Amino acid sequence: MNGGTPIAGESMSPLLPLVAVLFAVAIFVVDTFTPLGIAVAVLYMVVVLMAGRFLKRTGVLIVGIACLALTAMSYLLQHGETYGPEFVRFLVSLAAIGITTFLALRIQSTGALLREQASLLDITHDAMFVRDFNDTITFWNRGAEQLYGWPREEAVSKISHDLLRTVFPLPLQDIKATLIKDDRWEGELVHTRRDGVQVTVASRWSVQRDAGRPIAILETNNDVTERKVAEAKAEQAQADLARVSRVTTLGELTASIAHEVNQPLAAAVTNAETSLRWLGREPPELGEARIAIEHIIRDAHRASEVIQRIRNLAVYSDPERTPLDINEAIDETLHLLQSELQRQRVSLRLELAPKLPRILGDRVQLQQVVINLVMNGAEAMAKVDDRPRELRIGSHLHDHDQLLVDVQDVGVGIDAAHADRLFAAFVTSKQGGMGMGLPICKSIIEAHDGRLWATNNDDHGATFQFTLPVCRKGAH
């Protein structure tokens, strides 16, 4: 290692070495030839510190030894071998120069280590930058330059969130409160590059502390834009598949749906004929006719409600999470399935707990899950003749922050051959079945942060259960 080689990466004036030499000569002259009575040699500390700016370890050590030698030479030339107060000043000067040389070498070692660490941060492909607690950028690596487009010179000293036009998933003060509490934070942010293109990044923040006081934040960002686009496409494909499944289910229920619509329409026709008879009398029975017409209106509303339920299940719409009453959603679904269950001689037993807290979910998707589980239960009891075909549907609060819905049948139970792959795609025990109903149900429930599972009952049949988180306060 060449002791005279300047430190890589240090910016310095080209005149600094000359200034250091001239200052050292001046100190030597004053210390040797002027009787000031003070420890002038202490000023060699400045020379050592200046050398630390443009020389490496060996060079600084040589300068320190040279300053010690010049101090000793000055003392011998001026005072000889006397041991008075001058000797004490001489010893103080030697100690000061030695300590300064030691500290300069320590500073260089620490600086070299920091530069090495900074160079490692600079060569990583991740976008990394450091900002103080006023969000002013103090370090900006090459990965950040490549991702965002701003060179280091333009980014440093800027407010990071203004420069990148950051979109936060939560209020910034809440994120910082979590960061100070846990010393770390992770989440997804949306940043805007220099060219105006928005990117989604997986962001990790870490706190640097000094004597327990937070002084800086290291932010590491990975571009996940393409992954988010792929996830959106997968969600869209899943939504399309779920809609196909809903329409397929509605196709299987065509006869029951027709009966469900025909009932109020037939009643409306009967009431219309009745009202005409009341009006044809002499004198007309207006009161009775009015009652019959009110029945017509009621029956028309019933038919409209059935058609609206079918339309909600069949029409395409983006999933929409809103606070909803799970019992109300179950009731609406069962109204649609009532005729089909009667046709299959299935009796319903509802055990829905009253006044349950609302959940945050998509009504149509959750009704699709209920339809699928109820129809599966009914089909599982299709060959049961030795006991009543009873389907029990229950709901209750589970673990304080979740609702649990269970559908219990008394059918043949879950085939052991399919138990491990019950929710796998294209696995079915039904003749002509697609094997997509339960996998879609499972994906819908998991997308709602819930869980779906099934178990065989102790005596007959099986129970399918799913949990859903209770709607948090302030959720929309």
C-alpha cells in the first residue's frame, strides 16, 4: 500500500498537501527559534489531521512519526538536555501528537469500513436510499438511480416523498409510529419515476439510532409492478371462472327457478281474474277488487325479487367489498333455492345467531359459496331413504373477531379417497361434475381472509364450515 496515495473517493483540494508541508515547516521554525514558552509543537496535530485527508494509513503514520521527530529535534536544538517546564511541554506535545495520530488512523479505518459498506449498498440491484427523520435523502444508490431515473446528485438533499410522489397504504404518521415502535416497517408503496411512469414497490424501512435516538431511515425497495399486474390478471381469470360456475349452477336450477318465478305470476293471473269478477258484479265490489289488485302488486314484487336475485348472480360485475349481514345474505340465497330443496325433499333447519356483527365482503361471491355448499349437501342426501333429509345451516360468532357459518347434511359423507384433495381443482365424486365448485368456494373465502374446511359427522353426512373476519370499525 503506497503511503502517499490519496484515499479513493475523497474529495480534496490539490493544495492541501502543500499547505500541510508549509504549516509543518512553520511550526518547526517557530518551535525551534522563538522562545515563546508555550507548547507550539501541539499544532503538529493539525498537520496529522490534514494528512489524514489525503494519505492512507502508512502515510498518516509516517507523518505522525515525522511530527514527533521534529518536536524532539526542536526541543534538543533549543533546550538541550534540560528537564524544567520546557520538558513537560515537550512531553505534552508528544502525547498530543501521538494521540492525534492514533485517532486519525482510527477515523481512517472507520471511514474505510463505511466506504466499503456503502459500496456494497451501491452495487446491489435493489433500490436503496437513506433519509433523515425530515425525509431528506442523504444517500442514493445505483439501484435507485436505475429504478427511478434520478442521478445521485439530483436526488440527495431532496424530500423523498415529494421527489417520488409516494402513495402510501396508510397515513404517513401511522407508518412512522409503527417504525419508531418496531424499528422496521414493510408494505407496498406506489412511486412515480422521473419519466412519469408509476411503479409499485415492496418497501422495507429500518431505523438507525444514535444513543437510542432515531436519526435516519434506510429504505429498500423492490419493483413488483409486473407481479402486481400478473396478480390482477389471475384475479380477473378467477372472477371469470367464478362467474361461469355461477351461471352453470343457475343452469342446473332452471326448473326450480322457473317454478319460483311462475308461482307469483300464476298467483297474479288468478288475482287479476278475481278482480275482474268483483268488478263485473252489479254493483261492483270495489273493496274486494282493491284487495285482489293489492295481491297482484305483491305477487309482481315477489317475481321481480326472484329475477333480481338471479340477475345479481348471473351478471358480470367487479367484486365489491361492502359491510353486509351474513344472515341476510344466507336468507336471500335460500329463497332462491327453496323450490329445488323441496323438489329433492330436503328440509331446512336454520340456526342463525341473531344480531351478529357485519362482515366486509362481496355479497354475490359469498352467496355463490352458500349456493354451492347447500346444493352439495342436498346432492349428498339424494340417495338417503332411511332417515329425514335434513340440512342444517348455522351461523355464530367465533373467536370474538370472526363469524363461522356451517352447512351440515346427513348424506353419505366425504369419500376417504377424495378427502385429501377435496378442494383441489377437477376432483369430483359427482357424475358429470366439473370439480370446480369447491376450489372456487375456497378461493373466494380465502380472498375474504377466511378459511373453508370440511369434516365427516360422527353419525351421518358431513359438515362444511367457513370463517370470515368481522368488519372492523371504520371499514367501508
